[in-house]
Amino acid sequence: MIAGCAHQTGANGRLEAQSDYWSGRLGLIVASEPPQSYSAGFALSGSAQAGELMLTSPMGSTLAVMRWQPGQALLQQGEQTARFDSLEALVAQVTGTPLPVRALFGWLHGEPQSVPGWQADLSGLPDGRLFAQRLMPLPTAELRLVLDR
């Protein structure tokens, strides 16, 4: 569902540490059998409690919009809307693997977040880059973000 290739935006400047809106490109590699690789543009807003994540193709068309608030998460793809009990269930459905979306907000603010099995490298944030990898449980996964600025 998510297709294309990640690329650097070439934007200049430093990231705003306390933003509640981020956009750019994301790449996800899951070392499953067979391996899965996803890439898309993204726009993320809000917080871990209530927010929105829009995924776009390299040509700019909307692939999916995820919205969440306490007790409910919605996935909109074209004219279809699906409801989920949690943000975690929604993200796992879209990507095929659990991802620490709630921790992602802290990471994007430059705050280390402890997530069992995950390691995040925040050293690239000043340059608009975030890398996180899941070592356990298997299959391993790598998440890369290149942020617009």
C-alpha cells in the first residue's frame, strides 16, 4: 500500500523542538519472510493522545489518513473508513507490524522514550533525521524519517 522511495528534501534550517506538526518522508523495513519495505510522504500532527497521520505517494496522492483520540482510531482510504479500538491496532493493520507511534512523538521532540525491544537514534534530529529499530520481538524492523523543515 505504501510505495515509493525515501529521499532527502533538501530543506535548510533547524527543526523546531516543540512543534506539534511534522512532515517529510518515512521508510519502514520489516525483516519478515518475505521482507517488506514501505516508503511514503507523511504529515503528522497532534499528540500521542489525539492526532492525525496522513501518508502520501511520491506523486502526492493520499494513500491513507489515520486519526485517533482516546478509545478510537479511524483509517480512511479513499471512500472507505475503518474503525479500530486503538492507535496501535490501526498502525499494525496499515503497516503489517506494530510500531511505537506514541513514543514517536517523544522522539520527534528529542526526548528518549523507553519502548521494549526498540532503540531510537535521536542524534540526527538537528539535521531532520530519525532512526529507530526494533530488535525484539522478531521480525526486526527499521523506521527512518527524513523531516521537512
